[in-house]
Amino acid sequence: MTDRRVVITGQGWVTPLGCDVDGVWSRLLRGDCAIGPVERFDASTFATSFAAEVKGFDLASVAGVDAGRHAGASRATTYSLGAAAAAVAQAGLRDGGVEPERFGIYLGAGEGAPDTMNFAAANLAAWDGEHRTVDTRAWARESLARLSRVGEVRQEPAAALSHLAGEFGCRGAAFNCMTACAASTQSVGEAFELIRRGDADAMLAGGAHAMIHPLGMTGFIRLTAMSTRRDDPATASRPFSRGRDGFVMGEGAGMVVLESLEHALARGATPLAEVAGYGASADAYRITDIEPGGRGAQAAMLMALRQAGVSPREPDAKGRAPVQYVSAHGTGTKENDPIETKAVKGVFGAQAPRVCFSSVKSMLGHLIQAAGAVEMMTCVQAIRTGMVPATINLHDPDPACDLDHVPNEARDLRESGVDVCLSNGFGFGGQNNSICVRRYVGP
């Protein structure tokens, strides 16, 4: 088994704060918030009537992508195409540079929006209220008349994979995972492993999701997982705060190009950062509840640090904390935040208070399956700029969340630098993933 170094040579995202990497990064550092009333449908009667929507995105405006080829694609798929186009262009792979059979894709892409109104109409047409039965023939007739066969296929999670492979000529390994909110952290981590062991030279990896629709919102409302702070949506996402009452739905995509260092240097590419370690674990506890001791989260972080050769309880060679920034899963739910804080303490021990540990979900909302990749990109940006984004709306910290959550204002670490980061992604079902990203230093 080979053990090749893996670098990031391109990145792109489509987020509620915009699509340009540097532009969105500037807004995150300013503490801009993308959360507001839902405009895509009438959510006025919903307990949660607000979200972080992507606005103004048009695939036709994305350079180098034939939007007509992807007509009818779901929102999540178009977001993934936009993000991937930016990543591939930055990596310099749009016009070749890698053997197609050695260029793979690993996505954490969620399902598209169902045709809710027509599906509901077909159900109602088939329902016999007097006898409380369903006329399946009537349902089939109404469904055939109302629903699009192609549309139903295009909302499947694997659809984005197909569109991306065709658009960018990726004929290598192809995977899509649906491990809930951990999905795109897992997709980048496992793409890293494929390259590390020699099964690919380059991978397009990341995630996309668009759940701001009636069914998607209703599901989380019924789980009582989302904030109901309807009076002031911009302050509703408040990770680590005593007054937090749930997460806020977001949407978008984040994509990176990973390459073996040897392959990247051979074609003259410039590494943005190095992926140094990946960890994965399962809580084996409950479907929606996190293991209270944070043992699964600790295991994932420790695995990533061990692979990266980072000793979590010792200062680094410059006397700093061994990891300068942890991009928190940080959902703003009652359960997640103190358990993740406990897990970080378990990993770093006495060093934990010295680690910047913030959540950009306070500004972007929760991008669900796209969250992990977008948040890993904030680690790359922290390394490149020396700046760490804040957790906004953190004016009354929960005593159980007593680490350095970078409250309300971005942290300037340019003098000391940011060299090593962790990005956490945890999902319903007890999936835990963590990626260690570090500054690229020499071949």
C-alpha cells in the first residue's frame, strides 16, 4: 500500500453568502449573516419560517459550463456544478491534465426537492375518505398525469454524480454517500484515502444539498431540531450560546480538487493546502442523539491527528496550540454544542482552551450534506489568510461551552500564523468525521 501525500489544488463553493471564494470569505470575516425569511415558498404558517437561501445563482452564468446540457437538474445538482467548475478551473484541470480514468468523484450529495404539490394532489385524488382506503389505480392515473418521470429521477442523490462526471470527464472511481450532516466531510476524507493509497491521481470531492422546501423543513421541525426564533431570524443561529434553540437550515455546495502531491507538482499546479489526516467513527448509540460523552467525536478527531502526525496535548514547535483552528460542527442545537465541546476537551486536554473553535453555521446556516466540505474550505482559507472566522450571536455563552469559540469578531492570527486545522462533521445516526488540513510545505 502506498502512502502518497495529498494536496488541495482547487476549491469552489455556492453558499447563501455568495459563490466567489474570496468574496464569501470576506463576508464571513465581517460577520455577515445570510439568514432571513424563506422566499422560495410560503412558510408563514411554519414554526420555522426562515432559512439561509442561495439567491441569484444561475448556472448559465458559470464560465465553461453548458447550462443547456443540465436542463432540468435539481437545485443541489446545479449548485454542485457551479462549485465544481470553480474548483476545477482553479486547479487548471478544465482542459485536461489528468488521465480521465485516474480522475474520480466522491460526493456527499443529498436528494433533490420532491414535486410536493403534485405528489400530494395525486395522493388526495386516490383517497376515499368515506371508506378510508386508497384507490391505487386512481393514484397511478393521477401521478402519470401530474408527475415528471425525468424529474423524479433527477431528484435522486446520485444524479449530481452523473452530471459532474459528464461535465468534467471524470471516469475514475465514483461514489456518493448519504451520511446526513457528516456526508461531505466523509466524501473529502475518503477521496483523500483513495489518492493516498494510489487508486486515483485526482478526485473531485465535496457535497451539495438543497432542503429548503416544504417537506425538508417540515421533517426537521417535527424533530424539534430547528430554531423557532421567528422574531429575529438573523440572530437565530447561535451556536454555543445559552439561549440557542436549534439550527437554521441552509443550502449550497462545496467542492475541492484533491491530487497526489507528485501528480500536482508534475503538471505545475500550486497546492493551496495539504490534507494530512482523516478520521471516522460511529457512536453506535441512537439515531438522532449523540453519545453523551462525545467518545465517537473524540475518536474521529484523534484518528485524523494521529494520521497527520500531530500530538494533540503538546504545544507545537512554535509554542502554539498543536491545532490553531477547529471548524466546529457547531449546529446550535441543545445537544450538539456541549458534547462537541466536551469532545474537543477530551482530545486536546490542557491545550483545548488555546484552540480557536468556531462555527460558521452562525452565518451560513446548516448546509446539511454540503456543510462539511464548505467548512473544511474555511480551514483552507484560515491557513491562507491567517484569519479565523467568528461564531456570531454569541453574547451569552453556555457555561458548558467554555472554550475559545471566537465570539462575534474574527480573530487575526497573521502574526503567529495558522498552520494546522481540524474540520468536524457529525451526522444523524452517529456518524463522526474529522479532517486535518495543514499548510503545504515543500515536496
